[in-house]
Amino acid sequence: MPALPDGFTLRPGGLDDIDALQAIERHCFRASQSAEQYRRELTSPQCHTLVVEFQGHVVGYAMANLVLDEAHVPSVGIAEPYRRVGLGRALMVRMLELVRAHGARHVYLEVRRTNRAARRLYEGLGFELLSIRRDYYWDPPDDGMVMRLAFDGPTPAVP
Ligand SMILES: CC(C)(COP(=O)(O)OP(=O)(O)OC[C@H]1O[C@@H](n2cnc3c(N)ncnc32)[C@H](O)[C@@H]1OP(=O)(O)O)[C@@H](O)C(=O)NCCC(=O)NCCS
């Protein structure tokens, strides 16, 4: 995993993080999952959640669901003042290591066509465009780019 900038730490998310996760999700996407949805995900063995902390506050998160050998990353977000210092990449790299070690062979995600930052982040990690879902998003409307990363080689040990 790339080194985190000084003062930042990365750890698994837990039930105590629900308020912080909702706040960052609202900040990044203008809406968030309910606390109950988070509770279900954070207690599901198929769901992996990672958070980045700075001075005791959660400033970023990533989630992934793993079913058999297929992982899906529904969400990754970094609070605005902390962007462009490598946290999004560090979270994603760690998440990819984690799902791979738990058996993922492929990772899928959707991203807005107009979300240049996220598309570049994913492309830099090796994700490739699989298909385009016209008008997949609303408010504002946008096409969804379905991206996929395929892992080669043997499954490494859980990090
Ligand atoms: C997308 C997001 C998670 C990136 O997080 P970040 O911590 O700022 O990203 P990093 O600093 O790790 O940058 C990694 C790479 O992503 C790309 N990138 C990130 N922000 C970018 C921007 N504003 N413009 C262009 N490329 C960008 C670059 O390729 C960058 O590598 P580089 O710094 O070597 O050029 C962040 O912008 C965010 O939270 N956005 C709002 C929520 C969101 O859109 N999530 C994704 C939904 S699919």
C-alpha cells in the first residue's frame, strides 16, 4: 500500500463510525445510506469497510462487497479538504488487497462519466471500462461507466 501522508491512519470501519460515514457520504454525494443500512453492511461478513482518520476524525472511507470471487466497490469518498494527497488511492489499494486476499478475482464499480477525478483514480489502479449504462445516474443525470479490474496470479495471504 502507498504510504499515507503524516498524521493519517487507515483502519477497518466499525459500528462506532456510522455517524461519521453518513456525514462523509452526504458531503461527497449529497445523500447517504440510512444508519440501519450501514449497520447491516458493517456487520455483514461479505462487506469490507475501511476508514482514514486524521486527528481522531474520519475523513475518508471505502466500502466493498464480496460475493464468491466477485467484489463490488459501491462507494469511496474523501472529505474535500483532504483530497489530492493520496488518501483515495491508499484506501483503494488497501481495499483491493483485502478483497483479493479474501478470494476476489474481479472487482467492479460504476462511476459517473463526468467524474474525472474518480475515473482517473480507478484507471490509475488498472480498472478498465467494461460498458456504459446510459442515464444510470440522476440529480444530475449522467451516464454510468462500469469498470472492472481483473486480478492475475495466485491469491495472496490476508494482509
Ligand atoms: C475521487 C476521490 C475519492 C479521489 O480521492 P483523493 O484522495 O483526492 O485522490 P488521490 O489524492 O489519492 O489521487 C489519486 C489519483 O486520482 C486522480 N485524481 C484525484 N483527484 C483528481 C482530480 N481532481 N482531477 C484529476 N485527477 C484526480 C489522479 O490520477 C490522482 O493521482 P495523482 O495525484 O498522482 O495525479 C475524491 O475526489 C472524492 O472523494 N470525490 C467525491 C466522491 C466520489 O466521487 N467518489 C467516487 C465515486 S465513484
